[in-house]
Amino acid sequence: MGAANKDHLLGKLDLLVLRVLACGDSMHGYSIAERIEQLSENVFQVGEGSLYPALHRMDEAGWIRSQWAASENNRRARYYRITAAGRRQLDVEEREWLRAAEAIANVLRMA
Amino acid sequence: MGVLRRFINVWRSDRLQRDLDDELEFHREMGARKALDQGLGGEEARQETKRRMGNLSLTKEQMRDARVIGWLASSVQDLRHGFVLLRRDAGVSTLILLVLALGIGGNAAIFTLVKAAFLDPLPYREAGRLVTIMEPNGFLPSTYDFVELKTRTRTLEQMAFAQHVDMQLNGTDEPARIIAARVTASFFPLLGVNPTLGRTFGDEENGPGRAPAVILTDGFWRARMGADPSVIGRTLRLDGQSATVVGVLPEGFHFDYPTLGIAEPVDVYVPYPLDPVIPPHSSINGMGTPVRVIGRMREGATLAQVESDVRNIAHVLSYGHPEAFPNPQNDPSLFYFTALPLRDAIVGTQRSLLWLLIGGVGVLLLIACANTAQLLLARSLRRAREVAIRSALGASRLRLIRQFLLEGFVLAACGGTAGLLAAGWISHAIVRLLPSRSPLLASAHLDVRVIAFTLGLSMISALVFAILPAMKGSRWTPGPSLSARVTTVEGNRWRNAMIAIEAALSVFLLCAAGLVTQNLWTLISTPMGFEPNHVLAMRLTLPSRKQNFPDPTAGLIFQEYLEKVQAIPGVESAATVTGPPLRATRGGCPNMLIGVTDSAGVPKSICALQHQISSDYFRTLGIPLLAGRTFGRGDVGNKITVVIVNEEFARRFGLGADIVGKQIDDPDGPITIVGLIGNVRTSGLRVSPFPEKYFSLMQLSQPNVYLVVRSALSPGQLLNQVKMAIGSSNSDQAVFGVMTMDEMVADSAMEPRFDVFLAGAFALLAVAMAAAGMYSVISYLVSQRSNELAIRLALGATRSAIVRSVLGNTAAWVAAGLACGVGLALATNNVIRSLSNAAVQGTPWMYVSVVLFFFLVTIVSAYVPMRRVSQLDPAVALRCE
């Protein structure tokens, strides 16, 4: 897997994570992954190996904020919440993705 | 914010690690729970989660990388690695640290002293504008000079003087001798000192007819007055007169630097009784009262302007009063004033001491760096495999160099910290060892500047000693470096170069030490011109308003004392003198020689030091009378009619052999030369002979003299007898400053002796380090080649051929280093001589013995490793293959 390809995937992961977080309250990594899998009807299997580095990177970038809190089963868990900057970033990425998807769809249709 | 957190995370990687672990563990647990819920068995669930978790360590590293500042984190890692290596190689590390701590600590200590001498503020207001004014040849100006300077100067805005005298104190517990400074009222305002209690002096207090006032120093107030807060208004009895305490000075104030000629700490200050009319006398003519003159330069005035200002004043004075300010042929070398920044005057002769120290510790640090570089080089090459593995795993050369440098910085930082801790102690030890009291250097203290200097120096040293091992050690070749057997001869040339440098530097220090030793030897082995054995000297002072001024009654009083002392059984002879050998004395220049003219036919003007002696002086000190006679009972009266001069006087003024009978023209009439005596070392050991003239005590006398007594009695016994004899004549007469002439001689050699001690200590330390360096290099060379040598031995090479092949290269390098060191010493010969005040030239013998000594050290340090070579058993060595 080349570096460019990986970046592309990660970019998509960022978008999905931000989108999932944008719908509501803070979530921990596991439930984020679960939610993405659920919403994509198990098309995307989100591996921890890419999810957590992405979460930490976005946290440092200021798109999301993390906080330690007790989980539903009373374990210490890190919860992530989207920030205003994150929402702006989501907007940008979402628009870019939709444009790209549309363009690809157009190409597929027309060719 | 984010940067700050990432910065903090660098330093708490444990906590960061724990958080990451927790987060991933939570994820795993959740996964396992879900797998259970989906009906998978425990083992299956674990397998499933494990499969899904993938390569966790890589994930964690990526997470951590997002959370820290990358380059900093890797540097910290390298530093940790450095510490681990230090601990692993504890022996070598301790050695390096000790050497560095010594080198850096020594430099930090000397910097502390240099800072105290040149940078730290003096305890006076705007001390940079303070100057002191001098007459030629280091004579202090007279009170008359002071008044003239003060009224005529255009560049000094304020002037003051101080004169330091012994006084007898009564009225506290017991009679005591104290040191008083007699000052003008302007003294304290000029220095910007405000008393903690009471007031300073008013101008009118320098005039006549005022009740005497006294200001106490803080030390005196605490020691003698019990720090009494209501001390103002109390009276003390000083020299039999009541004086009212009017002020107490602040604790930090002092003006008693031995370099300014103030041998002992001052106890009290009193106003100087200035006469309304002062007769015109300079102190170089021997008649004026010498005082320490200080002045404050006007805002914006330069030292050069002050200098030309005071020189002009000197010209005006010597034209107005040619008899008192000798300058008959307008010869500016005979009389002038010179202005010296007060700080320069205070540092004085200690400047050369500081230079010696700076040079010594600087060279020591260089040697320490060379040694450290060598040890690190050996270690970095031993780590060739580690380097190769790290390179193979993707570490760049730059990263490797950085790692080596960081290890160097760790060493330097530890060494520097240890050095800093030692610095305060070392500088105090040096100050305590100093041959004379030095309030300036004693005020040395560690501060931020010293810390900054030490850290900076440590980092620079680290660069100096770590760069070579880093460059050499980070280089690797894929094949051989990874194989188990590392037989690198990499860096041997550098290793040899390093010991060549060490040899050069330590030989350089040895030469410098040799030079000061030779100087000391010359100083003490050159004849003194007198016999110091069995002579006791002590000081006598008559209570007098003007202590350094002619007093016609003094001669009679001292003559009476002398008769009593000479009557003591066991006393061979006794005499008084104003300045005994080796002690500072007074000038005397106003006269011309009758019968001896210069090329223009004008009588020669003369300038000579003058003494006032009693008739038995030459016999008492064993100074040879070469022609004529000494003073007799007939040489009395209120006028000087006879004089005895020394050989140098005769030589300098071209008087030839028939000197006796020639005359000196004096305003009061001609003075006849009646005797010629040998040269005596006059002002300290290091001064070459100066023209001198001796007057009779019965024609010119001062209330302040030395009594010298030659006797076979023990000094203690003699002193008691002398005190009793003088007491029988005047029970109030204090006798103080007692010293044998032998002690005086030893005393005057103290400074050059201390120089020898210091230079010798530096040189020996340097040689020890160089020897250690040579030992370790030669050992390394031997162990490196032991297999090869064993094979050669097995093939029949002779042991001497082996020794030659191992040592040949190194010996050549050491010889080159020796040559460079001697060359350096010869090239800087004049600098070293002027810095150490050495009057001698280094003899070829000195240089030859230095080289031989170092050669011997080389042989000794090569002996052990070479013995190992010759004991090499080919069979054992080859079995290791």
C-alpha cells in the first residue's frame, strides 16, 4: 500500500469520524468505530490501527477534543467531541468529497 | 497550547504511554464483550479481537508521535541513551567527569576571580569615574600636590585624599594599636558613602583648632563598641587625644586594598589636619607628606584628558618651585603626575596573577578536552556494531552524529555542574592561599554570570571534545562493521594527534613554570647586599601630628632609645632607619651635583631614594662600606651637610672612584658625600638597584622609623629586652610590626614563590593528564594489534622490532608535540615574562630539562603497555582468533 493511497484512506476516515461526531454528544473510540461500521452497513471495517492515530492527530489539530470519563460500564474511557473548528473542517471535507463523488459518478455514467 | 502540551508530553512519556495503553485496552475489552454477546466463546472472542487489533505497537507509536514534539522526543531519547551508556561504562565515565569537572570548575573559579577584579562593581558610587593620581616611580603625591591639583584641575570635579597611620587607642578595654585613615572631608562624598549612623566630616574639620572627630568602620563598631546604636557622641582616646564619635560607616564599605599601599584593614577615619599654609614639597623629594589622592572625573572627561591635565599641573609646579619639584632641564621623566583608574590601581600587581591563572586553567581545560575526546573516540569505535545496526535500521548519519554529540553534552553538563559546585570552593581556596590580603578578590562570589559562563564553557568543551568521536564513530561500512570481529585502525592518526596536542600544551606549561621558578631562584640567590641573619626589625612611632614629616626632636628621642638598646647585654649593634631593605622608602630628587656636569655643561640633576639613618646602621645590617666613613658624632645640626650614597648612585651619575668629597647642591647649602656603600635591594626583591642616599638621623629625622637590632639572642628574648630598655626611657612608647630580617626576606619573596607554586601545580596537573592520555592511547594501540603482534612474534620478529613498530608512530607524534610546545613557549616568552613579572630569560638548560622531564614521563607511561607486548604469548593470543 503506497503512501498516497494510505493518505487517501485516512482522509476519508477523518471525514467519517467527524461526521459521526457531528451528530451529537461525545463518544469513545470504540463506539465511533461501531457507529461507522453500522452506518456503512459493515462496508467499512474501521481498524484500531488507523482509528486511534487519526483521533489523536485530529485532537492535536484541534478539530476534536478529548476527555477522560467513566464509560457506560463504569470503565475509564477517552471520549471525543467535535469542536467548532472540526465542524468547519467537516464542511470543507464533506463538500470536497461530495464534489469528487459526483465527478466520479458523472465519469462512470458518461463513459 | 497544543505545542505546550506536546512539549510537556515529551517529559512525561510514562503517563502518556499509560493513557494510550488504557485507551486501547478499553477498546479491546469492548470488542471482547461484544464478541461474547454475539455468542462467540471466550477463546474465540479473544482470537477475534486480537485479529482485529492488528500491530498495536506501531499504532501506539503513531499515537504517541501525534502527541509529542518529534525532534525533542528523539533528543530526549538519545539523552537517556547517553545516561545509560555513562552508567554502563562507569569507570571511564567517572574519569572523564573528574577531568572535566576539574577543567571546567577551574575555569569557573578563575572566572569568578576575574569577574571580581574587573567586572563586579566596586563598593563606591560610579566607580568607573574614579582615578588616583601618582607622582613618578610609584610615589604618592604630597599634601601640597593635592592642594595644587585640586585648585588647578579642569577635568576632575571632586578630589580627596587619605593617609593611613597607626594610632594608639585608649578608653576601651585595653590600649591597642589601630589603623586610622586620615582623610579630607570630601573623601566620603567623593566615594558616595553615606554613614549608617551619624554624619561624615565637614570641610571645616580639616582646619586647625577643632575638637577631633572620628568615624568608625562597621567592623570596628561591632568588634570594639559592641555595635552600640547610641555610640554617636561617645569619646575615644586616640594617640592621647580625645576624639568624638560622629559617625558609623555601612558594612560593605572599605577602602583598604593592600595594592593601594594600605597593608592592614582600616579601623577608624579621622579628619586630616591640613595646615592653612603648606610648604611646597613633592613627596619624591622626600620632604612632602605622601597621601593617597583620589579624584572623580567630570562627566564626559576621558582618562587621556585627565592625564594631560595633571601633567600640565606638574609642569607648572616644577617651574614655580624647581627646588621642590625636580625638573631642572625640563626633563619630564624627573617630575610628572599620572592618573590611573582606581580599579586598575586596586587590581595592581594581581593582574599578572590573574593572567597566570587564566592561562593555566585555559590550557588545562584544553588538555582535559583532548583527553576526553580520546576516551570518547575509543568508546565510539568500540560501538561500531551498535552504529552499524542502527544505520541498517534506518538511522541517518546526522541522527547518529547528533546522538554522539548529545552524549558529549551529557558528559559536559555533568562535569560542568560538578565544576560549578567546586568553583566557589576553588576560588576561596585560591584567595586563602594568596600571599597577601586581597579584599577585591575575597569579594568574589558566584552569580548568574558565573553560571552562564560555566554552562557556555561546558557546551563549547562538549563541541570541542565530542565532534571528532561523533564524526569518526558515526561512519560505518555495511559489511565489516556488522561482522563480529571489529579490527578497525580508524582514528589512530587522530589519537596520536591528540596526545601530540597534550604534549605540546603541557610542555608549554612546564616551560612557563620553569621560567617563574628560574625567576624566583634568581631573586633569592642574587646577593641582598646585607646580612639578614640575627637581625630583628620593629617599628617605632612618636605621637605626632605629622607622621611622615621631618621632626627635629625625633632624632634626639631615637638616639636616646638607641643608647639604651645598645646597652643590652648580647646586643651587637642597633640602629634606626626610615626604610630598611626590601621595604618601600622615600624619594629625594631636588638636587644637582657640583663638579659633575652633563654634556651641555650644566650640573647633573639627581634623583635618588633617601633614608635617614643612625650611625650604626651599616654595621647592624652588614652593608659594606666601600669608601669614606659612616656618620659620626660630629654630623649634627639643623642642616643637612653630609650624605652617604650607594654604588648605583655613583655609577648612574658618573662619579667614578673618587666619589668621597664631591658635593651636592642643595637650597640650604652644599652637602658633602662622605661615604660610599654597596647596593641593597631596596623596595622588594624584584627591583633592580636604584640610586640611594643616606642622611644622618641627627640632621634630618622623622617620627616614624624602623629599629633594627643585631644580636645573637633569640628574637623573643631580644624583643622583651628591647621593650624594657625603651620603656625605661618612655613607658608610653609602643613597639610594633616586629619581624626578623629573615622573615622580611621570605616575605618579599612570597609573591614570586606563590607564582611558582601555581605555575608548578598547573604544569604538573597538565603533565599528569598528558601521561594518562599517552598511557591510554598506547594501551589501546597495543590491545588493538595484539593478534597481529602475536603472529609477528610467532613468525620470529624480535621484541624490539615489535616495540618499535607499535611506538614508532606515537613517538614521532609526541616528539612533534614537544617541539611545538617548546616553540610556543619560546614564541610567547616575552608575554609570559611580562605577565609573571619575571625579569629573567629562560636559559637553554631550563628548556632542555623540561624536554628531558617530559621524555621521561613518556617513557614511564609507555612502559606498562609495552611490557604487556613483550609478555604476549603467541599461542594465547592466536587462540582467540
